[in-house]
Amino acid sequence: MNNLEFIKARISEKDPNYIQLCSDFLILYSRFEYALKECGFLQKGNRVMASIEGYADSISEIFNPKPESQLEKAVNFIIGSPPKIQLRNGNNLTWQDQIIEGNEIQVLPEYLRRVRNNLLHGGKFYGGIETESRNWNLILNSMIIIENWIDLNDDVKNKFGEY
């Protein structure tokens, strides 16, 4: 695991806590998707893929962040500073804003998925990973939202904790 140890050391030079944050996020997100699939929140088609949009629709009536709560601050951060998408511009990779129109329960699933994709596909490991950076806050606030969403459905919560 020379390559892994090398990159972990490089990341740790900037912020040793970032590795733990990323690990926690990926564990949380993957278990969330597992629970959604087990509870029947599936995208259309034959491939088994979690439908975060379907789940968000199912909790839309009860998802109500209290004013000034950590959850409301997390939602406001993600919506106010949504994750960008990575595009190719000729031979260069660039980051671009891509805002989605709609209410919070309609846009949050896509923004949460972007945070996951950007992290998982390597776009969030260099630059801006220090505590309180934009990337750090995107990941942390996404975790706050997902934690809340898990608790809004007893079946999802039970499947999430299943081992």
C-alpha cells in the first residue's frame, strides 16, 4: 500500500482530520444508500440504485429544520454554496457552478450526490481541505442532513443500523 500511504501522508500534511471526515462521510453515505435500497427507495429500471429523490419526496412533509438549528444552517450552506460540477474545457478540467431550481427537498438530493461524487471521484482531495474550508463544510453539512434524513423514517433507520 505504498501509494495509499503516500497520499494519506500528503493529505495529513494539510489537515490530518480530513481523512477521518472523508471516511466518515463515505461510510454514512454508503449505509444510507444501502438502507434506502433495502426499504424499496429505488430508481426506475433493472439496475438496483437508491433513489434519494424518492426518499426525499417521502419525507417532504416532515423534513422541517428548526430555525437557527444546526440542520437549518447545514441546509442553508449546501443550498447557498452548492457543490460544483467538474467539466472538461479542451484539455483542462474546470469547476463550474450549476444551480438547480426548486425547493430544498427537490435540490438537496442532487447536491448531496454531487458532494459524494466529487469526493469519490477524486475532485476534492487537493486544495481547500483544511478545517472550515468550503470543501470541508460541504462534506460536514451533507453529513448533518443525511443523519437527519435517516432519523425521519424508522424503517430506513433500522436498515441503516443493521449489520
